[in-house]
Amino acid sequence: MILNNTLFETANRVHEKSFGKEIAFERAIFFSWGCSIGDCTFCYMSTQPYGKNPQETRRTTESILAEFIFAKNVGWDIGFFTGGIGAFTPEEIEFFLKAAYEITGEKLWLSVGPIAKPLLKKYSPYIRGVVGSTETINPDLHKKVCPSKPLAPYEKMFREAKEFDLECAMTFIVGMGEKKEDIELLKDFIQEYAITKIHIYGLIPQKGTMFENAAIPTAEEQAWWIAQLRIAFPTLDIQCGIWEDRTARVALLLSVGANSISKFQATKLFGLKQAQDIETQVKIAGRIMRGSLTKLPQIDWEKEVEKLSFDEDLKKKIKEKLQKDYLKRINHNLKKVSVLSI
């Protein structure tokens, strides 16, 4: 890909020297669809009725584990495991972390709000690190967009995570009113808390929020933040979040330093044009993606479940979920694409 920008060209050179050509698709796996905070002014959840019991928003065990199995076998990385505070008990979270480790063979990133030190210790055998949903680090802007989610508890978690040799990751949303000079605040924050991974998203204007009529950040605006961080931190793991209407920017975001792609509705759109467009964009960027968004592996999915140590009733439910919620829908997508291509 030709980059007509000195900053972007430099970022590309730095990235390829540190990481080469390989990139990944990351799947964030949610264990619930609710939030106990619910007033972040950019978020869809701020438009929903307040006070719903967090346990009413949680997914079934078999649904969560089926998604881990599917993601692993199509070659996706797990971006993080996340959900609403209070949806599951710490013991239940620990069960999922153990189960996910058995399925994937890898420790997870965990994003469940600020995690207390005793729980960091409890979860540490099964997690690689913790993710702080920091969103922005400009203090005035943060108070505006996350009034009930201050940075201080995340900063405390980051400090305590080091005691258990856990890595630290953060999120950053472009398009909420940050200024370019805020890059220095972001760099300082990354250095102070030894952040090893950052998720850089572009604002999705949600109906009913203060950003409903806001402009979507351009590809170049999102790329600017990625490029700045790639040059400043050559080995930082940078993940770019994109939506189904923003696939055309993937090549640029990868070229300026993103290690992976996320946020895309990959199970819903598996095999369809948007997924094909992403794989084309990866090639335009001169990158090679692990796994696939368009091709299912030729494996015995039931055997993938059977080899796990879960009880037989849970295995049966997982198999049913895999077939109903993943394989049936995706095979339908693939057949539709095949018919259209004739």
C-alpha cells in the first residue's frame, strides 16, 4: 500500500521491523449484555432503562463456551473476556477463565472493570493481563464522557497487577473531542502504567446519546493515533476497532501500525461481503492474517467438544449451541455467497 504521508510511512517501517507482516483478527467475548454503570455518554447502554438486574443480562454457560470453541478453531485471537459487573460471581468468572484456558490453551485478557487485588490473585493463573476501559485520558473530557467511571480505580488496578506479573491494556476512543496534543498525555499514561496493549476504536454515534449527530472519525484521524503510538512504542500491541461500514479503512490502519482488527461483527457477517472486504484490505496492506473471516475449517466440531473435560450435559448443550447459533447461520451465509457468485 502506498502511504502519501511521512508519519504513516515511518510508522509502517517501525511496525514491520518489530512485527513483520502477520496480523490477527481478535474476538472480544462477552459474558453479558448489561452494564451496572450505564451513563457513559457515548455508549448505547446509557439510553437503556437503569436498574436492571445484571444477572438478567448474562449469557448461558454453553453459549459462552461455544463461542470460545468457535473462535479458537477459525484462528481468531481472543481480544478479551468481558461483561457487566455483577452478572457473574467471582467464582463463576474463575470457572469461565479455567474453561477458556482449557479450550484455547492460552491465558486471557480480562476486562470487567477495576479488579480488586484479591481477585487479581485469584484469576492470575488463568489470565495474561487486565484491560482498563479508560476510553480517554484527557481528564476534562473523561469527566464528560465517563462521569461514573473515573480513571483512578483503573490506575490502582494497573499498579497492583504488576505484583502478579500481569500485563496491562487500555482502551481509547477516537472522535469524542480529544485533541492532537492529548497524544502526550496518552504516551505518559502508557509509560507510567507499563501498558503493553491498547485498543483504539473510532466513535460509533449512538442514537439517543450526546454523540448521536457527531461526525464519524475519518480513517486518517484514527490512523494518526495509531501511527503516533507505533513510532513512540515500537513493540506496543495495537488493536484497531472497526465497524461493518468502515472496512475500507482496514488497509490504512494496518499499514500504520495496528497488530490486529476487532469490533467487526464476525460471527454475524462471516463469509459475507464485509468479511471478504476485510480480507482484501489485509492483502492491500501487504499483511498476512492468521485465521479466516470467510472459510470454515474442515473439522469434526463434536470431537472438539468431546475432548474437553466438561460434564456430559454441558457438552451436549455446547454442541447444540455451536450448531444452532454458529455453524447453521454461517453455512447459510456461505451458501448465499456461493449462489450470488454463480
